Amino acid sequence: MKKTNILLLVLVLIIAGVVAYFLWPEGEEAVNENTNVNLNANRSVNPFINMSAEDEELFTEVSAPEAKEMLDNNPAIIVLDVSASYVKGHLVGAINYPVEDGSLEASLADLDKEATYLVYAYSDNASIAGAQILGQNDFTNVYRLEGNYPRWLDYAYPIEK
């Protein structure tokens, strides 16, 4: 009888782990009821988010190696960290305008619409929302870092704390 209980417990834990893996929000910036940003976005890593064809044209996704090359070749690129986790670590020279608290939207009038921006966060939800906000407000050169800050760390590229 004890073996049956142990096997049942192991099975329940495995199922719970699989469910949590697929349904748990990405990163600590998951969307909550206090977020007043349209997170209509779609990425293959998060099939629960939908993005319209118009939204797909608002920004360009780049891999970490592509972003690093862009930054190395063009120091004028403005790096925007749109997460609330900036103090935990960020790309070198990044400016922090969190999406969650409305800082990004509040800063739009102060940002150059013709400049080139690399947007990232700690999660897809925040970075996609940030890139969409810029694109929807007529910023023309917006790039989003695929995989965000965690992917940047995977390549051991430089950061600041």
C-alpha cells in the first residue's frame, strides 16, 4: 500500500510540474490586473498571446547576437529596459522606463521618434508591450530583443548592476 501512495504522489508531482511549466507566467513581470497596457502580442515562446498583422509591423525582433552586433556597430542606439527589474541587472547603458507603472508612456514626448531603440525586459509580456507602445506612437526604428535579458545573459554579454 505504501508503494502505491508513493507512486501516486510522484505522478501528481510530475503532472503539477508539467502544468506549471506550460501555464506559469514568463518571468516576474507577468501581466496582472494592475497593468493598464495592451499586451496584444504573439511570440512562438508564448502561444497564449495573440498579435495582429498590424502589430507585427510595429517592431523587429532580433536575437541576442544580432542585438550585440547592432550595439557594437552603432553606439547611438538607445537601449530601453521596460521592466521593473532594472536594478537586478541591465544591459550596459540601458535606460529604464517600466511598462507596468506607465513610465514608458509618460516618457514618449521626451524620446526621439527617429532614433533607433532596442527594447527588452525580463519577460516577453513587458518587452512586447513596450515595443508595441513605441511602434503605435510612430517610432520608426524599434527592435525587440528575443529572449530578453535572460537570453542576453545566456551569451555572457556585458551587463551593469
